[in-house]
Amino acid sequence: KRDWSSDVCSSDLASLMNIDLALQPLTQDILSAVYVLRSIQPRTGDRLDVPVTDSAKLYTVTFAVGNVESVQNAAGARVPALRITPTVREQGGTAPISGTVIWLSNDASLKPIRFESTVAVGRIVAALK
């Protein structure tokens, strides 16, 4: 739950613990952070830091905008897409989490085209429709 008047977020994870987090202004969930990125119409070389909360933790996600690349979409066609590399840092100075790339269509819609993430057992690839 978020108390919008005080920017405090409360989390009750399976009734095991109750945590109150003091949120920075403009804190998002991860999906909303991608929408924020799309709303600023990013271009090659841009960087955007977004405060994010997930699972009762606070993070800073830095979206680094790379070059336009040709990537395969869900229909199998190759399309030009803007490469976005997010880096996630847990607040408190822990090591960054990386290994994910998002490609957004290289047009005004900036629709997500492809997502790749490295995980412990391999790699997850999603071509989005």
C-alpha cells in the first residue's frame, strides 16, 4: 500500500513481516519505470535514473540508451530498435544487477520489441507482439 500524502509504502509479505519504506519522489514499480522511459522519447546516449520499489526493497534503475540495432520481432521480421540497457542498484550501495537488454521500436511509439536477460541457468528471451 502506498500513502500518497506522505510518500510511504507499506508491504505485508505473506504476513511474515511488515515493512514501511520512505519513498523518493517519482518512485515507480519496474513496469511503470519502462513507461516513464518511453514517455521521455529517449535517444542514443541518453541516461535516465528512476527510483523503483519491488518486494519491499528500494532500487535505482539506470536506463542507458544505446544505438539503433536490427532485432527480430515476434513475427520473425527484423526491425530497427533502440537498445536500452538497464542497470539496477539496490539502495544502500550493493553491487549493481545487470545482464538485461530491452529493445524499443525506433519510432514515436517506442513499443517494446524484444527483451533478453541473463539468469543463473541461462538466458531468457522474449520477442513481444
